[in-house]
Amino acid sequence: MKRFFLCVIFSLILIGAWELSFSQSNREADGRAMEQSGRPREALTNYIAALQAASEGSADDQRLRETIIKLVLRIQPPPAIPEEARRFAIRGRTWIKDGKSQSDFEEAAKEFANALRVAPWWADGYFNHAVALEQSGKFSEAIRSLRLYVLAAPAGPDLDKVKDRIYALEVRQERAGREAGVRKEQQQSQDFVRSLAGTWELRISNRGGASRYAATVQGNSLEMTITEILGSSERWQVPSPQTSVYRFRGTVNALSVTGTVTIDYSGELEGAGVFSSPFSGTISPDGRSIQIGFTIAEPCCGWRWGGPGTRTGDRGRGGGFRNQAFSAEFKRQ
């Protein structure tokens, strides 16, 4: 039953849309016939009805406005501005005069749009509509209205100033488009970085087994903290304070990541401490893997493994370190 009612509603919507389209095309055709037979005022009535059935801002809307404006320029005396259109225009001017926010100017633009659906040949209406649209940040629509103004007032005393305003708006539109593109890229970058949060598995060259890390994200900062270690028994274990583990903190920029890796040997090697090194890497486009490389000090030369609760041996208490290059891969779990 529910599906039946949905189908009925959808059918009614389609029928309504078809009727509007049919009405628009019929009234436009009637308008052309009237115009060709020398009855311009009757043609105007039909063109306006067709315009009011068209979607605002559509190609049909633009074509009909241009047709109406050109027709009215040939009608003498020109038609008077209807009172309804004047009412909408006064409301629009009041919104502009008292406007303090973008929403106020958007309301003004709506009022002038209503006026121009009643009197679509009105030059002053297009100019004021453009002013409201410009204040609303809708530069492309403002340019469209100013161009219709130029068409409706070809001998206007301020024609050059209006054209200059169009050229200036074109620059503002281009700049707004670039800024919107930058904001979109920044948002996509932030969304991508946020998607890196979660569980990862790390495998390091020259090392057996693997480790699980939890990735946390704040802004463009990425921190990888170990949660489990896979030992020789092939079982995941929580690292103890006596385990030497790598920690990664970095900054993500597009598909690259740079930062610092640290390792604390003090739990296993008496007298040893924390070592750090820069690392850099790349992130796969799908965000499923991170390849990194770094060089960090490795213990050698007779260290005694005798930190609290760890292995002990007969080697000396102290030893040396050597720099060792590693490559590593994080894989999404």
C-alpha cells in the first residue's frame, strides 16, 4: 500500500511538471504567433505567462526574458509597471536600505525576483536585483541581471558605468571561484587526514613480527601509538614498560607525512635512553597504507640487557650505538 501511494505521488509530480512545460511551450508559441500578426501587447501577455511557468534561472527563463525585453522596446507607449511589481520592488529596496546581514540582502533579491516575474522588461528592477545579489555574494547571478539591464536600457545614461560594474563583478566571481576551490581542497585534505584514524599494522625492515598501532588525528597532526606486539609465538601481546617500541608523530600534507620517530631503550638496556630521528613517508591514495623511512641509533658492542624485569646477560654494562636505516609500512586493519 505504501509503495502504491508513493507511485501515485510520483506520478502526480510528473504530471504537474509536464503540464507546466506544456503550458510554457504553448503560451510561448501563442506569443510568437501574436507578435508575428502585429499584436505585440497580446504577445507580451503570453510571453509573461510562459516565463512564469519556466524555472527561474533556466535557459528557458533567460530566453523568454530577452524576448520580452526586445518586444517591449518596440511597443509605444511602453507598458506601465504593474502595481504588484512596484510593491515587490519597494519591499526589496527596504530590505537593502535596512540590511545588516547577508540574509537581509537575500530577502531583497527574492523580492526583486518576484517583481521581475511580473514585469520582466523593467530595467530598474534588474539593476536593483543585481545590487541585492552582489551584496549576497551571488556574483554570477548579479552579472546576469546587469546584462539584462543593459539589454532593457540600451540608451541609459549610466550604461558605461553599468558595464564597468559587470567587469568588476567578473573579477570578484573568478576570485570567489578560486577561493571556493581552495576551501574545497582544504576540506578534502582534512577529511582525508581524519580518515587515517584507527588501527594499523606496522612491519619494519630488519625486524621480525609486526606491531599494531592506534592512529589519532588532530588537525593535520598524526600520532601512531603502539597497542600490541606480535611475538615469535604469533600471538598479540600488550607491550610492557620494559619493551623497546617505536612511536611516530608527524604532520600530513596531501599524500606525504613527515615527523619524528622515537624509541626508548631504557626499559631493556641499563644506562640507555630515548633516541629520536626524523622520518618521512608517503600515504597511498586510498589511505590504506603508509610507507616510511628513517635512520635511528641501534644498540651494539656489548650492551648488558638488564633493565628492570628484562633479559640479563654476561656482556658489559655499557655499549655503543650505530645508525641503522629502516623502511617500514603501516597497513590499515
